[in-house]
Amino acid sequence: EGRPAPGAADDPRPSASSVRRDAQAMLRALEIWREIGFHSRPGFGRFLEAQQEEGLFSCYLEFWRGIGCAFLHAYASVVNPHFVSFMVTLFGGRFRGGPVKSTSRMRKKLAEDTPHLANVDPRHSVEARTACGMLGDVVRGSVSCDGGEEMVRILKQLQQLESGQPSLQVWRIKNTHRPEAEVIGGYRDVKVLGKFDAGVVDGVHLCVIVEIQVVDTVFLEVKKFMHKAYALERGDFGPVFCQAGVK
């Protein structure tokens, strides 16, 4: 596991043996990725791009903090076109696919949701290495509806889809139209989370958790205008200056 030697706990510099073990682990991770076949598909290229974008190989700790998100982003990039095709077949132009969640956004979200892991060495914590598994909106999209009745009909349609491949199993519904729901800027929708199964593609069985936002067209227009404000609020562009100071 590469644990520090007794008496070396306060030394922030990695030992030569620790660096060597981490390098071997990195190579093995890439070997496994190649073995399952993604080296010849877009996913592997995107995996390598994610490494370069995030600089994950620049520091052995950063590698372990980010490797799960990089794998998930690459895998989701392979599944996403099948999900979009499936949803367009069901809903036509009313469905709009979203971009695969970036690795940087994944890591920021995990930092917000798992503050107890902030100072945990991921080399020695399975929870820290696999925390990205809790993300359910890496692959996502929205279906626009005209009014509440159509929203209910769409929800029932999603819940009653026939099994097969590709297929979608609804696991959870989050309705922010409830009076007691916490909302941002008045925006409301119904989020449907479930397992999308693309079936076997080029010899690999592809499935992933997806998020589908069922949105009234009125709130869809609101969302277009409020997205930048929401991005500022969550800190995408750094500190925000307000009357009370820096937020």
C-alpha cells in the first residue's frame, strides 16, 4: 500500500520506493485500460486528454485523487453517444443531450460533497479513490415539456420502458416542484436518475448511471438566463465580490 515508514510521517517528500510503486501502479492502470479494449476507441484518447488537462501525472498524490474521475469521464464519453441516440429515438427534438461532466467539475463536486476526504491520502483509502462512483450526472440530458400534464406523461413513459438493450431503468425521481423543495433562483424541474444499458458494443458491455431532467418549457427559458449566475454562485470563476466582501 506504500505506507510511510515509522518516523517519516512528518516528511512531505515521497520516498524513492513510494514514487517507484506509484509509477508502477500508473503503468498498470494504463495496461488494464488497454486490456479492456478502449485503446482503439475514443474513450482511451479522452482518458489521456484528461490526464494532460488535469496534470494528474505531475504529482503522485494528484494521480490517485483524480484517476477515478479520469476513468469515469473516458468511459462516459464512450457511452454518451448511445444514450443520446436512445433518447432521441424516444423523444425526438424534445431531448437535448448535455456535455459529459468534465473531470475538473467532477473533482470540485466531490470536494463539496465529501469534505471529510479532503486530507485523506487516497493511496491508503478505498473510499477516497472510488468517491467518484457517487456521481450520477456524468452522462445527462433534458426533455422539454409543455405543462404539468405532459411532464407526468413523460415520467410515466420513462418508468414503463420495456426491458432490452439499449434500455433504461429508473431508480430515483427528484421533484423540485414540491413546495418544500430547495431551489436556486426559482428554477424547478424533475430529475430522473437510473441505469442506462447500451448493451454489448464492440465486445464490451456498456452501462452507466444517467440523469434526465424533465423540464417545463417555461423553466427551460429561465434556466438559459440563470446559468451564468448559477456558475458564479458555485465558484466556477473564482471568488465573487459582494457587498459583504469576498465570497
